[in-house]
Amino acid sequence: MFQGSANAPKMQHIKLINSSGGVLNGSTSYDVTNYYEAVPSNALERVLWLEADRMRALKVDDENLKNQRDVVKEEVRVTFHEPALRRLPMAGHAASGVSGNWANAHNFLRRFCRPGCRGSERVQAFFKTYYVPNMLCC
């Protein structure tokens, strides 16, 4: 989500938040990824503009997708595959105790997407369906 958009090139979003005196980060769990930003009130207009640009025209391409896959792979390797951490309760949680119909009823810790199975076109379609503010639900 910080790899660029139509009007904010790669890393510009982070630079603008930080230069405004703000902080931002994100985290991922089994079924939720969240992003947050905290800025002084005088930077609110800038943040809203950045978010609107990102929601309208996030830059999703094969290079950015590979970069993000590699980041997640490294996080999983360090968190779950290092010998001292292998016995963490979370390591087997995703594949146990959930309905077979649940989208996350697989153990993502051992299986990563092979090259080409989720190309940038599919990610763009997912983004346009679920990330943009055009849904009529709540």
C-alpha cells in the first residue's frame, strides 16, 4: 500500500507523513491487514488527499507485487520458521479449528504463492472490488 499511486510515487506517501510530523505503519494477522497513520491536525488535509489518491489509483504492478511477497516471506521466515519460534501456538492455528469453507483455512506459513499464480491483474481486480470506497455496505 506504500508502493506508489497515481500522484505519489513509491515511498512519497511515507515521506509526506513523516515530514508532517506523523507516523504510519501496518500489520497483518490471519484475516486482517490494517494500516494506520497518526498526524498533527494541520496535516489532516494532506493525509486525506494521499489516502484518496491511493484508494483511487494504487500502483499495483508485478515489481511491487514481488516486493511485497518477498517482505511477507521474510516476516514469516523470521517469525515462524526460525528454530526458536517453531513451536508458537499460531504456527498451526490457520489450518485447525476452522470451517473448510473459510478462505483462510490453509496454513499460509508453509505455502507461498508460486510465481505467476496471483498476477498483478488479479490483485488490481481484487483491489478495485474490495479496497475502494464504492461499496454500499456497512
